[in-house]
Amino acid sequence: MGYIINFVGLINFFGDTSHAKLLLLPNNPCPRNPHIPDHFANIFVSKSQVLSDTHWTPTPDTITDPLKVSRYAIEKPSTINIDGQERKGKGKLNIAKEDKLVHRLANMVNIVPSKANTIAQIPINRGKLKPFVLAEEAVVAQLTVKFDNALTITATPDDGSAKKSLILKDGAEIVISNTSKIDDPHVPGEVSHFCLYAQLDVKRDDSKLKELATSKGFEELPSANPYIERLRHGTGHIPLPGCSITNCCPCCD
């Protein structure tokens, strides 16, 4: 069988689209921007698909618990390694044609991954990657991977603290997100969450960032994950165009 990963929220797909990408999830700025709600990186998976969660206790959640979905918070800047995505050799990503419709951060920010303020960095280099739209507004992505085993996801914190790991059943569908808390009220004077992509810039410069309207031509995200359905029909801070995934730059196509 294999696994499916849905990527939702502020995630930059950095790197060569024909070989591999390094997913960069911008962290909250320090000091915090009072006009942008804090964003949180999480992994959402149906409880029935979890085989083991060593040292990674799911966070109680009033929204996901009734859905029988576990929320695994990424609380410290970490590298997230996913089975089947080890960076050995060139790798091969099958990129869907809709990739050209995903907005790029070219000429908006200067990204050097080692200098970016990220809550997570996730290398991927195998599977079929296709962008979609969620609730006709936010651009998201789905990675489908053929893999004949249970799926292990490991978070290695940058500060050297203990690793955390999840082992999921073969055929699991998960969500990796970087969004504000859904259903929370808006903050006073709120501006586009797209501004947080400045945390990937070597100088944290947001002066060139420009949120663009969602392009036409994306299909609605197909998903059996209950959290995706909750987002699709939610209220408050559900992902909007400013909380969409982005690509790297045209030279990588």
C-alpha cells in the first residue's frame, strides 16, 4: 500500500522539483507580531491508524478529539524525517502539472535553509506530489507514496533534546499543518498570515512579500482524514489564501 500526507498552511516547498524538496515551515517571529495570530505546527492522524507514539504524547484538543483524531504538536524547531523519504541519491518526485500554479517566493525573500527561522524542516524526495485547493481558497498539497510497511515519522529537535516518533499503520493518511488555531477569533488589526514567510528570509525582511489571489485550475483536495473535513466546513481561522503553501523559484522547474 503506502501513505498519504496532506500539507496545509504556511509551508514553503524549497528546492529542485524534479529531484527533492526541503519543506520549510516558518516559525513565529520573536518578538511576536500582535497583528498575526500565533501559528502552530502539528501532525493530525486518525487514532485508529496509530500503532505507537514513543515519547510523543498527543495533545488534548477540543476540536480533534471528538473526531477521533490525534494532534501531535511540533513544539520545538525540528527536522522531521518520514519513512521512504531518506535523502539517498537523487530521489524522484512526480510533480503534477498544477505545480506551475503555486505561487513562488522568488524575488520576495532570500532563503538559506540553515538561516531560516523554522519550526520544522522536512525533506521529501519520493512519491507523487500534487497541489490542490481547500474550500476553494487555500492552496494545499498532497503527497502519495507507495510503501509496503508501517510508516515511521521521527522529529529530531534542533536543541539536541530527545527524539519523538510515531509509527502508523500501512495506508495511513495524515495532515501536516502550520496554521493558527482554527475557530479562534481574529486579533485586532489582523494582517495577512502570508507575512510570516518573512521568517524564511535571512534578514526577516517582509517588505517584498505580496499575497496573491488563488489561481484558478486547482481541484478540491480529496481526503478521508476527518480533520480535513473539519477545516473544509469550519469557521474562524480556517486556512485562507494568505495561509497557503508556496514554492521556491522558477529556476528550480
